[in-house]
Amino acid sequence: MSEDLKRLAAEAALDEVRNGMRLGIGTGSTAEHFVRALAEKVGEGLEIIGVPTSERTAALCRELDVPLTTLEDCPELDLTVDGADELDARLCLIKGGGGALLREKIVASASTRMIVIADAGKKVEALGAFPLPVEDVPFGLASTRNAIARALSGLGYEAPIWLRGGDTPFVTDGGHHILDIDMRQITDPAELSRALLDIPGVVEHGLFIGIADAAYLAGKTGVERLVPVTE
């Protein structure tokens, strides 16, 4: 059922795609459904150029004949479509479960708009149940981890931190490692974002704040289009 819902959300997001668009293409299982649906439209004559957020996505696009370029050749994009591991009512996100958070954030930030696609179970009252990924340079990783722990403690969190992959660390497309943090509940995403980015060795984190413009969430009753709730 979950894969069916992901596919429905991905197909609904095609309504946002227009002929001639420069398109950021996300990473993950839901994004792969979008790539397959997009490829069908390309085969029917839709003209777009895509910038993939990972080598994995790039390989699938090439396999399905979705035209690709790079941010170097096309630094400004019209739209990015990508999944999320969690999202709240303000469309703040946790991303990075697939390990592509740095490129995903670069591509999304280069886009005029970002659309999220997900099954309805990804919507939460407060972010944090899904472990927060933090991408780090390998050099001095133990020191970076200690600094993260101190920063979290200073903000009132006591959150376990572990290296993704353990003894065989996961390596991102950028050559970095990922520390996952069991936040449980993030009370102030913006405050946490600033604290993490102040730490030398931290490259990026999986909090996407103020980036997503809309979300297509598929549930048992159909697909719902959400926009950020403003306080």
C-alpha cells in the first residue's frame, strides 16, 4: 500500500510540471516513482531538462531517457520535486534518509519552487521521530560528534548520535559521512539548524526550513495538496 501511495503522490505532482521547465529531481523511493512518471510524459513529448540530486537518481534518469544537465550549466531551476522523511504543517522537513541531503538542499535552494511528494504517514505534529541526518567531513569526526552532543545538550536535548553504517561508514556522493540523531521531538527547528551549522566539520543537516512551497500527500482517501500553515 505504501508504494501505491507514493506513486499516487508522485503522479499528482506532475500537474506542477510545465513544458520547458528546468527541473530538480529528488532522491529516494518516492522520487523514483516521480522519475518513472516523468519519463512517460517525456516519451509523449514533454520537454524538460533535469538536474538530479544524486548519482542514483541520475542513473535512473539516464536509463529512462530523461534529459539531464548540471547546476554548473543550469544554475537556476524552475521547480524541484522531492520526497521527505517527515514534514509538519509549516512544511518544515526532515530529509536525508537516503543520504543525499546536501545535494537535495543545494538543488532545492536553486529552484524557484520546491514540491514535496510523500504518503500521508510522513506528516507529523512535530519533527524528530525520524532520526535527523547530519552530513560531516570524515576528518575529525569524533570531535565533530562531541561538539554536536554539546550543542544539543545546550539546547536541552539528550539525543543519541550514531554513525550511519557503523564500522563500514556510509559515504555520500560528496565523500562525507552521516551522523544520525534520535531527536524524538524538535521544539525549535530554526534554532537547532543554526546550532548545528555553527559546528566546524558539519557540512549540512537534514532540516529543510522555509524551502518547500507545497506538498502532495497521498492517503486512503486520495491525494491532498498542502501549503505551509503560517502562524
